[in-house]
Amino acid sequence: MSNINNLMKYIDECPSAYHVVAKQRELLDKAGFTALKETEKWKLIKGGKYYVTRNDSAIIAFVVPKTLKKLRFRVIASHSDCPAFKIKNDPEIKVEDSYVKLNVESYGGAIYHTWLDRPLSVAGRVFLKGEDEARPVKIDKDICMIPSLAIHMNRDINKGYEWNVQRDLLPLLSLDPEIKLMDLIAKEEGFDPASVTGHDLYLYNREKCRLWGPDDEFLSGQGLDDRACAFSTLMALLEVKKGASIAVHAVFDNEEVGSSTRQGACSTFLKDVTDRIGDCLGYTSEDRIAAVSDSFLLSADNAHAMHPNYPDKCDPTNRPILGKGIVLKFAGNQKYTTDGKTAAMVRKYAEKAGVTLQNFHNRSDMAGGSTLGNLSANQVAFPSADIGIGQLAMHSVYETIGTKDVDALVLLARSVMED
């Protein structure tokens, strides 16, 4: 249960993508990895362990084997973001000199009603005068809530409702008409609010992760899609002892809004890093091109498990269950990149690790989402497959996975990285 307990602590400490990357940096530093900067020249050696970040919200860490004979990579990709509400500039809205609420906009495809009537707070990053790097910030206190409208004022609420973010989902902050959110953040984090030159702030759910079920077989928490994969694959990288390939752990941002940012899977981040690794280790451009075909990328993004109340929403013959193994994802339209060849590779790694796999296909009459594998292929065309931890309530503010699947992903990821 050590991975589960550590995952719960990790999720509770990382309410934003910036905190995810800051925590990953902390763990990598403790494990002896060397921090690199994109703006500086790199000096790499065989046997070295390194990481580099972009935009404070994406990170790539890698281990170079001491006995690397040819350039090739084993990459596992995940993402740091999850659906949320982003706080706008000048967010305070006064309501008849009685209430103050916050002006927010939707980030990603959240299940809106799950955010109502829960203790919420604010986290993200700020930029301060005189400081070169952004500062992660988090108010560690229940400070706001999105209250439901009483059923007496909307008798049809249980018949379905189309939520309007600008009207329905603005969080109540205070009864003090003079209150300023940035003053609260500055007091919590110890800086002058007048020194703030920029910010990226989000609401987050204050409910802690919980194990539940008669045998603690379930884990629920915020942002398990995809921070459970980002955590598990990092644990695998930290355990890598040997291998014939460069083991790469890549965590991108902005997957929930299409990945088309400089820190997203569509960006050059992975290509830039793998190209520079090849250059610094003395390989030619032809070696680097050849390495792409000889490498492998595993896109680790959570998958839909069969819902106990809606089994009809699943494919008739491919129906993943929580706690029954890692999900290998397929799609004829290539929204998932797994094909026969890469599926065989994943099954080889799973057999070596002693991990059970389950297959996922969408129903043929239902469209599915896309993920990291096919998006990153726009820049660096590694052979790839898509996997994930099965979960319920994807994009709810409080999602659920099976506890056994976390250890399974760590084992599978390590098997890939040590190839």
C-alpha cells in the first residue's frame, strides 16, 4: 500500500499543474537527478539522471544507461492538468453590497454539477516583481463554495439542467464587500500583493483523497485523471536500475484543452529534449532519425471502466473493471495509437512485469476522447500505444480508481523503461 499512501499524499499536495511539477522536481532532486535548463547548454554523461521543465507545468526526466550502445528511447507520457475553473483577472463581483463572488471561466470538460456545495479554495502560480521564477501558491483553507439553487426555486432541476458558467457556477467568497482574493493569497504565502505582475489561478476541491470499500479497494480524489499516472510513472523511473534504452518520463500540460500549447503534447518539448540528448551524447542526425523508429512511447492517461449503473455504455466485449488490471486502449479512428504491433509490445512488457491487462474500445456508436500518443506523434513519431488506469466519473471533481491498479502501473512502467 506504500504507493497508494504516497499517491494520496501527492494528490492532496498538488492542487494545480504547477504544484504537480514542483513536487516532481522535489522528488527528482531527492533521488539525485540533475536539473537542466532549456536556455543553457547541456552536458550529459552515460549513467546520468536529468530533468528539465517548461512553463512550470510540464516536465521531462530521463535516465541514461551506463552501457548505452545505441540511441533509442523508452518514453512514458502523462499529463499534469485536470478540468477546473480558472479565475479571471479582477475577479471580485459584488452582489447588492452583500456578497462577493469570484469571476471564473471553465478549463477543460468538467462535470459541472460535481463542483457544487463542496469546500473549495484557490491554487496556481503568481509572478512577482524582482523574482525570475514563478511562485506556486495555494490557500490551504476552505474559502469559497458554489452553492446550489434550492429545489423550491427550480422544481425541474432533477430533470436535467444546462449549466451556464457565467451565471450558475461563480463561487461565493465573502460577506466583506472590500475583500480582495489576491490579498488572501499574499497573506497565506507571505508576499506583497502590490508586487504581483501576473498569475494563473484555479479553484480546487478541498476534500482529501479517501480509500473506501470493505477492503479499501477504491480510491477517490481530485485529478486522478491524469495525476495518478504522472505519479505512478515517476515512481517507476525512480526505480529504474538497468536497461538498454534511455528511460524517459514526460508529463505535459493542457491535455484537457487540446495540448496545442508550448508545454502540451503537440509542442516540440519532447522532440527538443530527445534531439538534445542525442546531440550531447555524440550521436549524428541520422542516428537520431533512426532512433525514432527504434524507440517506443507509452501514453499513460486514465481510461473508462465499466460503470455499475450504466453497463450499457460499454463496448459489448471489452469492459474494463476497477482493480482488474491496466487498460490497453484501442480506437479504429486512431484517437488512441495502439495497433496490433504496439499492443504486442505492451503485452510483452506486462507479462514480464506480472501485470494483467484489460482491453478498452468505445462502443461503435459513441465517440471517444483523444490523448497524448497521437498528439505527440505530430512532432516525434515514436511507435506508441495508449494505456491507463481504469476509473469511474472521469472529469468529476472527485474521481474513483481501483487501488490495486496503481502498483500495477508502476510495475508495467518500470518494465517498459528497463527495456
